[in-house]
Amino acid sequence: MNSVLAAFVQQRESLRYLLTIGFAAAIVFGASLPAAAQKGEPIRPRPPTPITPPMRTLPPPSAPSISPTRPSSPAHVPAAPAATQSRRRSTHATVCGNPKVACNTIVTFEPHDLPFRMGEDSAIVDTLPFYGIILKSFAAKDDDCEHFVSEEERLAAQALFPDHKVFSSRCVEPGNFYYTDESRGRTVRLSDNKRIMAVYAGATLAQARAFLAKVKATGKFPGANIRRMTAGFNGT
């Protein structure tokens, strides 16, 4: 009897201990439940939090390497043909100083011009230097085309020197021939401020001096003087 009573008492104590443990667990567990569970509402599982992969840090892009660029070479421009260059300027023309000898030239010269040999490919021509003797000159503006030595006076002088061309200048005008004075180491274009009448005296100074004596012997040109000259034409 005593043993049964002791077993009963032990079981009761064990049950009380279990109830105490369960009650304490229920209090702790209920405090940690969400509000919905505490109210008796069904608990829905929380969707899983997406896991964001860690950001990968990329190195900054390197600046593109720029190699120095050489400037492109200019396009090759072919040289102008020889015929085109010769049309620009010819400085090898020779004058025809004797009016009795035909002048081999393609140009038609006026009677008062000193002719020179001019080819087909010549557009700008300067003759080789020669010597002339100025028979008469007077001042005139380059655009004064009304004053010049008359053709009658030139023909009268030509009659005195049949083997040497007597020529006279005109104003500066397209198509007109011009004469320059090279005597003083620089080129002076006589048509710019003068009108002249001159006679061809040769290719050398010695020839010019010999012919000057003949000019003065006529007594008609007391102021006659020698000049180293060129003739020219600009047909552009």
C-alpha cells in the first residue's frame, strides 16, 4: 500500500513538472509568434528574400591609345607641260632690226613696231637686249593714247636709215608692244611715262656707237643717245 501511494505521488509530481515546463514554453513561444498567429489567424509562409548577388566592380575603361597621325601628303600636282610653260613667258626672242629682211614670226606687226621672232606657243614675250638710238622723246601719261610721234615723221626718219628699223611707241594698252630701257641697271618701261621714236642700232655697244656717228652726221637729231633696250608683248 505504501509502495502504490509512493508511485502515485511520483507520477503526480512528474506530471506537474511537465505541465510547468509546457506552460512556460507556451508563454515563450506565444510571445515570439507574429500578431496574426496570436489572434488565431492562419500563418502564411513569408516569401523568401531574393538574394542579390554581390556587385562586381569593373575596372575603369582605359583611354584608347591614340597614335599620332601624320598629315596626309598633298596630292601630287603634275607639272605643266612644256608647251604650256612656254606660252607663259619667252625671253629668247630676237628682234628683226633690218626692215629689208623678212622677219620669221607669226605675229602681224604694225609699221611703227620693231618686229621680233615670235613662235606659236608664245603668249608673253620679252626679247633679248639690243641697242637702240633715241631720235625723239617727250613725256606722256601711260593712258594717253592720243599723243605719239606721227607716222609721217617716223617714215621720214626711216628714209634716212633704210637698213635699220625706225620704230615708235604707243600708250599702255592691251595688244600694244612695249619697250624698256635697261641702260641704268634697272628696267624702266618707256611707255609708262614717255613716247619715243628710236632706230635699231645693233646687238653690241660697239655697233651702236658706230651707228650713232651716222645718225649725228645727218644733223637732224642733235639729242640722239644710245640706250640698251628690250621689246615685249603680253598677249594674255
